[in-house]
Amino acid sequence: MNARREDQIASMLIIGIVMLVIGGFLFMVGLMIKIVILVALGPILVAGGVGLAGWAVFFGHFTNRSVAKSGVQWINGCYIVSRFAIDQNGEMLFSDFEDADLPKIKYYVRVKMPSGNDQEYECSRELISQVGEGSRGGIQVKGRWLSSFAPEPRPEQP
């Protein structure tokens, strides 16, 4: 999933939860001080918040599922933005992680696609050592897994 879509889904979810909380608060305040408009507005905000949060969860799941079930793709003209690892404690490692002998380490590569979107892929320990930050080339992906990288030769300097 690209970063823009993730931001949209996260924003919808946060707005939905905020609407839910505000609606509940307005309903309770309306009951206490007997203002009919607040009593009526509270459930409307609660229903809207539940609907928006539910839609965000459904849309995120549907988008993630469609990406995960996609076939093998070869994409040329990609730019490697960064590479990093996440250890068993959830800490990000940016350097010297290739030699680290940690049991549950996961390796990731952030790629700028030819369309301009950034994508993040998980890859193997062997592949992370072949991918250099700042390099260009073609990638082979299946869902969220980066299976190979073929660097493009750099043009010769005169």
C-alpha cells in the first residue's frame, strides 16, 4: 500500500473515532442539562463515527488483501530510497544489520516507483545485501515481498 493511501485510511479511522467520542460526550451532556439538540446530535455523530471507522477498516483490509493476492510483477525504473531492518524488539536498524545474527529480524526496502509513489517491501537477508540505497533498477515483487533486484548500470562519466 502506498503512503498516501495509508494516510487516507488512518485519517478516516481517527476522524471516525473522534466523532464517536464527541457524539457520546454530547449525548451525555445533553441528557444532563436537558438540551434536546445535543441529545439528537450525539447519536448522529456516534453513528457517523462508527460508519466512518468501519469503512476505513474495510477499505484498508480490502486494499491490503488485493495487494497481497496480486501476482508476480516486474517493475523497471525503480529507485531505492532506503533499506532497514526491524529486530525482535521492534527497533529499527539502519546500519550494520546485515551482519547482525538476530533470530527474528525482518528486512525491508523502501522503493520509489516510476509513478512517484513510495512502496515498502519485505525481503530476504541475502537480497538486502545486494540492494544499495540510491541505486536504480528493476524489481520483482509478489504482494509485499521483494524477490529480486536488478541494478541498472550507471552512465559513464566523461
